[in-house]
Amino acid sequence: MKTPTIKINGRCIGSNEPPYIIAELSANHNGNIETAKAIIREAKLAGADAVKLQTYTADTITLKSDGPDFQIRGGLWDGRTLYDLYREAHMPWDWHRPLFEFARSLDITIFSSPFDKTAIDLLEDLNTPAYKIASFEAIDLPLIRYAASTGKPLIISTGMADAEEISEAISAAQEGGCTELAILHCVSGYPAPAADYNLHTISDMRKRFGLVTGLSDHTLDNTTAITSVALGASIIEKHVTLDRNNGGPDDSFSLQPAELAALCRDTKTAWSALGSIDYGRKSSEVGNVQFRRSLYFVKALKAGSVITEDCIRSVRPGFGASPKMLDRILGCTVTRDVLINTPVLLDELDFG
């Protein structure tokens, strides 16, 4: 079966390629466009493939209400209204063009998560190379269809979605015209404990849906993301900040630049280590073959002498006959004089 791939901005993404690392900027700009630019710069320096924005306003994502339905209870944002949280966290729309231009000047891919049709229209005007549908929007099938209708590659995060809802989101994307689709296993907790991730789900998603599959990771370190590569994750998305202690809405569960650099390095190492099924001798082993065990004479023998058990031993190094030949060699005679501590050589034996 053909291995599924997608391509974003010329970069092929799939199981036969190194993991595609997305640095999620989210709300970590903390209201300062220069902070946003600094995060993009650090993402490039760390080796990320892409940086991702979020395109919404408080009015495009929720309603201005302090009613009980719109109050956040518990968790990281306890006591806030949805409107106030998103008003603080959103990225002004007039920042998008300068940030897209800045990322392109650094040669790092930039795209965004749209949260309504007007956001898609804005991003189309900026010629975004791809779209990411956030987990909370994965059930908004009209939004998915509209994003898919652009013909751009589409990544759908699946936090909170069950298998049926994931299938519906995939169908909506494909019905909308998307031909390059990826899905991300995700746990929509902020932060999320590693034990909630059940990473074996990634392997099942790959088989069940037949798409490029990755991980949107909200744990506090890189262990979960690196492990996911061994189970087939081709895309890794992590929130990134300049300083986890900056006090912004998403700072506390985001990677700092050095941690992002480690993620880029270590996921690629993990992918490289997977390789292919290969029982052959590896290049790094060649020089050590000589140190395997082999048969050596532990007594000096005259030509014509019979080889008995007390004459030879299996020892290191490996210049003599293989130890598996021991039973055949016992009872043979030597065809020349042999010295103690010399290798047993098959062409110097008479097997009768």
C-alpha cells in the first residue's frame, strides 16, 4: 500500500520523511508584535519547519456574555469569561501580513488556524500555504469544508473527538475538495498529563484512516512527542514561548527556545533510528567483528595429532573457526604443527 504523504510549501511530510515540527505561537505574543516576531525567529533558529498562528477575534469565536454558559470554571483560566479570555489572547488581524512577511524573510513556513470563514478569507489573501483546524473546531464541519475548498493542505487536530467525529471531519474535508489531509492525535488539556495520551492510538489512526498522522502535544516536556515518532507520528506540534514565566494565557505549558531546539533534534534522531527492517551487519559493527568469539588452540600440537576438548577453546577474538564448528572439529587431526594461542583454521584440519 502506498505511504500517504502531503506537501506544505514544498516540504514532503510522511512516514518516510523526518518529522515535521510546528511551533505553535498561539497567544504567547502577549499583545506585542515584537514578541511574536521574536518567537518566529527562535523557531527558525531551533530548526522548526513551520510556525503557526491562530486567526480569530473575540467576536468571531464566542459571544460577549457573562452568563453561566460563558464562564470558565476550573483549570488554567478559572474565573474568566470566554469573551475576555479570547479578547486578551487573540492576535490582531492587522499583524498577520507583517508576521507572514517576517517569517518568509527568515525562510520558515507560516500558516494559521482559522476559526471562522472570515479568517480563511484573510489567510487566503495572504496566500497561506496550509490550514490547521483546531481540536475545538473539529466538529465544525462547514468550517472544515470551507477551508478544504481552498485546495490547500489541511491538518485537523482531533482532541476530544471520538472515532465517529474524526471520520466525519475527514469526510467533510474530502467532500470540500481537500486532497492533502493530515490528522493529529491530541489531548485538549492545558497542560495534559502524558498518561492521557495513549500513544498507541496513533498507530490505530494511521491504519484506520490511512492518512498522514501526527501529534499535537500539550505535555510539559518532550518525552511524549519523541515517543510518538516511534509509533508513526509524522507531524509534531508544540506551543512555544520565549519564557514560560511571562504570565500569558498559554505561556505556562509552552516550550522555551532551548527545549524546542531539543525537540527538533531528538525527534529527528528518533525517526532516523527507526530506519527499516534490516538483519544485516551495520557499518558501525564492521570493525568489531574481529572481537567476536572463535576457536583457538590452547595447546601446541604436532602434525597428525587428534584434536580433543582440552586442546581448543571458544574465546575472543574472532580470527579462528566459528564456535558452532566445535563438534565437527573434535576428533579431527591437524595437518601441520600448531602453536599454542593460535586460531583454529578449517583448511589446516583433516576431517577424515
